[in-house]
Amino acid sequence: MPHIAVIGAGITGVTTAYALLERGYQVTVIDRQRYAAMETSFANGGQLSASNAEVWNHWSTVLKGIKWMARRDAPLLMNPKPTWHKYGWLAEFVSNIVNYRENTVETTRLAIAAREHLFAIAKRENIDFDHVSRGILHICWDKPSFKHALKVNSMLVEGGLDRRPVTAQEVKSIEPTLHGDFHGGFYTPSDSTGDIHKFTSGLASACQRRGARFIFDATVESITHDRSFRIGYVDNRPDIRPRYDLIEADGIVVCAGLASRHFARILGDRVNVYPVKGYSITVGLDDENSQSAAPWVSLLDERAKIVTSRLGASRFRVAGTAEFNGMNRDIRHDRVAPLVEWTRALFPGVDTHRVVPWAGLRPMMPNMMPRIGKGRQPGVFYNTGHGHLGWTLSAVTAQMVAESVSAEFAIGALAA
């Protein structure tokens, strides 16, 4: 069988490797980090959320970005410093507002299809990832936000999602630990949560058991093609001196997050991903009072741009915000503090003395849709640009790109 190289060992790269292994391919995964899932797949919000499938290409997003530009703690923050990439990306983002409804419905369908694959993989490979199946509750603080969410709900339902409006009283009955004066909300019982890092690490081990080779601490420096692809990389393992090495492959799948733009340029394609920073805190629930005061139902607060997940008995993940600030990976106190304050306000019984902050760069396409499938050059494929829904969509986009690989190599075999 052909040998396929997968560039990137985050959630999309590892699920892609697994899907290719299931189809009998030889697989090598290359990543610059020392382990799988060490960048954007490390500590995200944890939601497997078809209910969060609304794409951001809407005039309200643009207006909020302008309105909040001067607020350092704004849920959506835009660094006005100009760069060609940022403003070109934003122009494409605005041009895709016309596709808002169509892309939201399609993303919903993809998210629903992804569940079946992800849960089947976890069961088959016995992966424990702190999975909680208690649904996702979207909270609305006022009537205007509820009315907007009602419009969004019609698109999600069109995409096949079981999501229903609930009253303020029902909000409290669904999640009794929640404090606040809400107008109402929406509840999606089929959504769930889990630890993306634990799942990806567990699946990487399963891939290795199935015969995949993982090359870590490897910085890819060149990709050339003659009869096969030759991928040159620097081996940066700490126990040896840096050295240049090479692998050959019949095909390449680029799953490299933000670096996908760079690799696409080398391969003759354009993949216009932009880094949109998100923050999270993981609250240690170190005592019984905190454990009982923290929610088990996952939450989505549209006003604050915050989501939550309960990761087992002793961890509570709070994540959100969107920051357009280039490749900046700094963990800023003024961006983390609102997450802590939100936790204290809505869950006053949770002790926040032990909080671990994190920031990750979401690789977003201007149309908010992942780039899946073939490149211009034969043997080149992409599974990248999932934005805030990489965890939610990865299991189905992996299947889609694996089908593209199979179709091309089957045609090649017939031609030979």
C-alpha cells in the first residue's frame, strides 16, 4: 500500500492518520513538538458542540469587533496594527457573509456526523478522555440575545440538530449550580464534552499500535517531489545534536494548523488560515464544596464568548474569547482575568485559588469552513483550518480526506 505522510500531530493530524490506517495505508506522522496534541489541541474548551456550529461571518461580529477595539478585556479583540495577511483575511471574511446561513447549516451536519466516528473510535481503542454526555446549555441574558439565538436555532435544526429553547426556570433546573438572572436559553441534549489532549494522545498511541510511525521534535524544512515526495526535516530531539534527515512518501496530508499556510505555499496551493487566539483556564476542584458547586452540564455564554466543560470530578475548564493579534502566543493577565471573574460570578461556591491558564491559536479560514481534500498537485491533500471547531469536526473531516486519498490512489492504481 502507498505510504502517506501526515504533517501535524494535533487532533486533525492524528484522526487523519487513524482513518488512513483503517484503509490499509502506511502512515508516518511528523510534528515539531515532542508529543501529540501540544499546541491548539492541548487545553481547549472541551465541547463537542454541534450547537456551536454558527459561523462567525455576520455583520454583528464585525460591529462588535469595532465596538470593542478599545477594550483590553473584550470577548472579541482586534489588534488594529495593520498587516497584509490580517486585513486581507478580514476582507475575505466579510465577503463570506453572504454564505452565513449555508455554511452554518453545513457545519451543523458535519458536527453531527463527526460524533458517530469519534465515539466509535474511543470505544474501539478504549480511550478514556473524561467524556461527559449531559448536553450543552446555551444561556441568554436578555430578550435580544434570545431572539438572535432563536434565528440561529432554525439553521441548526435545519442541519439536523435536536436543540430546543428553554425558559429561565428550565435553565436552572438543567444546571442547578448556575447563578444569574437569565432570560432563557437553548439546550442540546446530544452534545457532549471531553479532554481533547487525552483523546488525541490516546489515539496517537492506538495509531502506533496499528503500525504508524511518529517523528516528533521534527521541523520540516523542505518538501520536493520527483517520483515520490521527499520531506526534509531537522531532528531536534534533546538527547542528540540537531541533524537533517529525510523521509519519502507517496502522498502528503497537511494537518499543520497555522503552519498549513506555509506548507501550502511550498506545495503550490493557497490555504489562508489566520491565527485567532483563544484562552482557557482549568480550575482545580480540590475540595468537596468546589466539586459540588461546579456544573456538570456544559455551558455556552454568547455574551461573554465563554464555554465550559467538566473534565472529571476534579477539573473544570472555562474557555473563550477571540483575539486577532497575529502569531502572538502570550498569556495575558487582562485576557485571563475575565474567565476567572466569570467563574466566580456564576459559580460562587467554586474555589479559584488554583487556576492554570492557557492560550492557543485557532487556525481559521475566512469562510469559517475547514479546508478538506485535494491540492493542485497529485498526492497532496489538506485537512486543516477548523477554527474553533477542530475538536468537534475532526473525526468526520479525517474520514473525508481519507476518502479523497483512497479515490486518487485507486485511480492511480488503475492507470498503472
